[in-house]
Amino acid sequence: MDKSSKKSVLITTNSFYSFQAIGIDKIESKYGLKMKHSNDIFKNDNIETQINYLNQFEGIIAGTEKYDNKLLSKLHNIKVISRVGVGLDSIDIKSANKNNIAIENTPTAHVDSVAQFNVAVYYLLKSNIINYSNQMRNKIWKKSFHDLAVYDKIGFYGLGKVSLKTINLLNIDKLNVVYFDPYVNNLKYKKVNSLEKLFAGSDTIFINAPLNEQTKNSVNDKVLKSLKNGSKIICCSRGGIINESSLVNYLTFNKKSACFLDVFKNEPYVGELLNLENLYASPHVAGYSRSSRLLMEEEAILNCIKHI
């Protein structure tokens, strides 16, 4: 194929592992695309500069950068924005539809990676390994009890693919699972009708919900107040679901409880939560396994090709 006839695609996600693992020339040849990888345009605050640059391309393989109506309404050459990942909260979907820009995401490629990450974090918290290791680094040899997971009542905020895979990997008795999800009715597990009931009745809560107007700041003072001191929260889904100020307040006064966050409202995160000894964190990497990343990127490319 003549290179000049290839469809032009911009990749704006911060990293594109496929280029490192496979090579840009091989990927361009395989899919018949002319591809450029750069996120620099979103570091420029001039909207006209952004518009002129983006309109050189027919498709965007996107990260978590923001696409609002002001930008989307002027992207006359862009036919598709294909997200590497599942979250679409950074894109004004109504505006995209109005301006005939297709929106795609990769809702399944990350599932195994995030579920395995969930389980790893769960056992790390239950076994107290992180604290033991930190004490050893500080030359503290101190034996303390840790808990067996078998007796846990485990709650899930959202019962989608990641939660179901997490349940499967944990291999827990169905009677020990409770969930809150207004859009799911799974008769195998106990459903509750409020977050307060979910948090009050769970020893560990996995947050695997999307970020939208209904879930934004939904884990707040009122919900956290119902959580038993000593319970654990694990959130590897989207930042912004947990109100971070409320979480700081809760963890400060409930030292026996703990929370693990892989996601934050604003990233990179450098805030007050990191000063708390019962807050554990990672830099948004739950879905960042090599195999899952390659699957997501390939799916994003194929989703893009459908529209250009």
C-alpha cells in the first residue's frame, strides 16, 4: 500500500507499549495506517493550536485526556476517538455524537489484569505483609497477628466483569459475597439497595464501578461513617468515586481500617492521603500488565479502523 494513501491516526495515550514491544513500522504495515504517537498537544493550552493539530488526523487512539464540547465541535476531520481503556468520563459523549465522532473503548482486555491486581492487594492487606516489610526496613522486629481471608464478608460496589472475575479468583463462598449495583440482578449473590448497607455489612469492599454522575463522590462521609473500624477498601476502577477529603477524614480517625487506591481524582496524585499510614497506593497500574496492555492497544487500533 502507498504510504500516502494510508489513514492517519494520532495516538495520544501517554505510553503505547506496542511500539516498544513490536515496533511502529510493523504495526503500521500490519494495519495499513500512518501512525504518530504524541501527547504534547494537550500540554498546549491554546485551543486553536490543538484543533489545527488534531485535524491533521482521521482517528485518535486516546488516553485519559479531556475532550469537551469546545474541542469536539471543531474536530471536523476526526471520525473516531478510540480509548485505550474502559473509562469514557473524559469525553463529552453527547457532543461527540452531535459532531459525528464515533467513540470506542476496550471494555474487556483489562479484566484479568485488574482482577488479579485486586486479589493481590486483598491478600497483601489481609496478611499485613506491607506493614511487616516497612517495620523490618526500620529495624523493627515485631510479631503481630494477621487475619485469615476465609472469614471475610466481601462487598462489591459494581458487579461487572472485573468483580465477577475477582470473585472467581478469590474462590469465596457465595454466601460471603454482597453487592450494590442498581443495574445488575445476580441471583447468585446477595444484593443490597444502598452503599451504606454495603459498607456496613462488609469486611472488605472492592470498588469496581464506572465514574459517572451517579457514582462521582458517592463514597462520601455518610457512606464511610457506616464502615466498621478495621474494614478494608480496595479501589482500582476510577478516581473520583471516593471523595478524597472524606477518605482522609475517615482513615485519620479509624486507624484499624485501611484503603488501597490505584486511582485518584487528579493524577499524578501528590495529596494528603499519602501521609496516612493506613493508606496504600499505586500509580494507576492495575490494568497495566504487559499482556493486557497489548490486548487493549490492539483492540483500540481495530476499533479505530472500523470508522476511518
